[in-house]
Amino acid sequence: MAKMKKGKFTSSLVLLLLVFQILSAQNIDKSSLTGSWLGKINTGAVQLRVVFNLSIAGKDSLVATLDSPDQGAKGIKLGPVTYTGESIKISAGAMLAEYNGTIKNDTLIEGTWKQAGATMVLNLVKLKNAFTLNRPQEPKPPFPYTSEDVTFTNDKFNIKLAGSLTIPAGAGPFPAVILITGSGPQNRNEELMGHKPFLVIADYLSRNGIAVLRFDDRGVGKSQGTQLNATSADFATDVDAAFNFLKIYSNISPKKIGLMGHSEGGLIAPIVASANHDIAFIVSLAGPGVTGQQIIIRQSQDISKLSGISEEKIRKSTETNKKLYAVLRKEKDDKKAEVKILAIYKEILEKDKTSKEDTEKALAQLKATFGAASYPWFRYFLFTDAATFWKTVTCPVLALNGEKDTQVAADENLQSIEKALKSSGNNSVKTLKLPGLNHLFQHCKTGLPSEYGNIEETFSPEALKIISDWILAL
């Protein structure tokens, strides 16, 4: 889901943290700047932490690497930076970005990060010790199950996909589940905001007698392929390949292989199962039951309300988004669609008497986050009604949502999933709205994505037990 995921976040949130560079002002001793510096970028919906690790190379050159704990990135090498006195100017041309900062003292740098027309505060505070995330649920060895690195082939796209298969102790054969990530490129652990939910899920289920296959999305980690021009339907063929691999695997019961999809993965699961009636079951984790456009519009409205945005601004934003989405529905040529979308957006900005400079920035930001390269996925997601697939699913379904999910609203999607299944005679459905949980199934305060990385819990223990008990009872 549009960062929704998968969880799932928009590509702009991922792009924010790929490249940073930093150096020192002339009148600050370089040696005093070595160490780790922590900053936070607040994009509105999400707050992302970044850590700059500074060290001296050669005689007196200051070099840096970047960690993005909330995105699972570590040790990203950074380039040089120019500075004058206490001012630092940091360019990231490939990112269309720039950092401007002022070194206040040897423990504080105040600055801003500019990218694609957006300017965000990014102040850096020196840490006394290396930054670490506390993730108490992350499993640690020894494990009472085996874990194997596996590869399998998607023959339709001629790509090899890589993953991990955890198998319970004992002779088997065991029931098995294939985990499907949310929107955006993600690794086998569905790693986001410093959490590894699929690792936690796989550990819990395999400790309780259920084999689990989780794999890197195409183009991620050790998997081949690319996500360029790929849609949810294309990703469904990756899951088909995973199923075909598992059904002939030793210790796996071929009649008890199911799918568990999170966010967009909860759309991919019924796409697969609607065409393959050998799928034994589906667990939908905050999966859609309505169209992608309904989900994205509701997501934007809910997050905006909780963030204190006025009703008038929310209304205007919704109207604008609908106009832009309408272009994608009518215009199938992506380049032509981009030109039309930018023209419509420019007209709206000018009608609102937006300054020329701010208009150019807004257009650049829109092109970076909603440009032609993203249209194939967006077009499919926006106008696909998940209910059409749920109607032809014949296997048992467990659909879960967090009560405070602001990305895939619980009530309308759970109700639509249940209605679609029962309309075609499938009464083997159980839907649950879990109190106090967000889109990632964490206990939370507001449900806003900005909380995800700051919450230590990765996945609700209650939800894990519900899933495990339901699968084992089939």
C-alpha cells in the first residue's frame, strides 16, 4: 500500500535517506567532530532517524558514513562537503538534494535538508555512544528449528528469487505459510522503520510447528529482477513460484500450504488464491478489500486529521488527488500522463496564487514522488478492486486489522473482504479488528506512521498467537 506496507510507504520516503554528506567548519577541531551524530527528518507522516558516523582519514580529511536505523540501512558511504567558517553546504546531486547547516559547537549542528522542492529541518546531535535500536522481540540463537537459505525460479519472468525457509523440529510433514510483503521493494524480513516483522513472525510460527518461507522481493537482497513497471499481478507470479517450490519440498505438507500477506501483500494473496485453488488458506494482515484509490484517499484523510490538518485543506487535497488519478485512468501512455498530471497540478497551484518559486518546487516534488516510472504500479493498484479476487477465493481466510490502522482502515476493508467471500458461498472466513494496534500490528497511541520506528514492539504477541492457533486448527 502506498507506504502503507508494506506497512507500506511511498518511494519518496525511501529516497529521502539514500545520500547525505557532511564535513566540519574550519574553526571547529575536526577531531572533536568524530563519532556518531543523530538527527531526525520529519516528513509529516513519518519521522525518520539518521545517524552520521564521522571519522578522520589520511592526514586531516573528515569522512562519513550514514545509517538509517528506521530503514535498515547501515554504513552508506558519503562524499565530500564544502564549508566556509561555520557554514556547511552539502550537495547530493543524484538525489536533487542539498543540506545546509551551521556548526554551533562540537555537539550540535543545526541545518535543513532540501529535496524535490521540500525543505525539512535536520539538526544533528552528537551521541556519547554508538546508536542502537532496542528490539526485544528480534529472535536470537539458539533456535529450536532449522533455517535454510533457498532459491526458486519464476519461469514467467525468468528470475531467481532468494529467501529463508524455517522448518520446525521433528519429522513433519508440516503446514507451511508463504509471507508476502507490502508495497515498495522490501527484503525477506519486510524490514522497515528499524523493525523486522517477518523475521519475528517466522520465528514464532516455526517454534509452534509451522514452516515459513519468506523471500526478498524481486530486485532486493539476493533476488533477481526489477520492480520497474511491475504491478501487484506481476508480484503474484513470484508467490506462485514460491508455492510451486514448497509443494515438492521434503517435510512440507503439500495440502497445507497457505499465504500470509501484509498490506499490498494482502491483495497479492487473493490474486494468487483466486486462480490456484490448491492454496490451503490465507491470512490477511491489514490487506485491502476495496479499491486502491479508496484506500489511498482514506489513508491521506485519516493521517491528515490526526496530524492536525484543517478540514478545508484535506478536502482540497482529496479533490486534487482525484483529478490526478483520473488522468491515470484515461491516459495509458505514461509519459503523456505525466505531462497532463503536471499541467493540471500547475493550474491548481496557480489558481491558489502559489508563488512561482513554490510552484516549481511543488511540481518537482510531485514528479519525484508521482512520476511516470511509478505509473504502472499505481495504475493497477488504484483501479483494482480487491473484492473481485476475494469473491473467487475458496479456501479459509483469517483477516486481521489493527483498530488504529491509519493506512488500511480496519472497518471498511474487513467488512468488504467478508462480504465478498460470503457472496460466493465461502463462509470459512474470520475477521478480527484488534484493539490498540496500528498498521504494523504494534500497540500504539495514535496509529500514525510517525510512531512506527519509536515503538520497541515489532509485532503484537496477541496477534501472533491468533494467527498460529488458527492455522494449526485448520
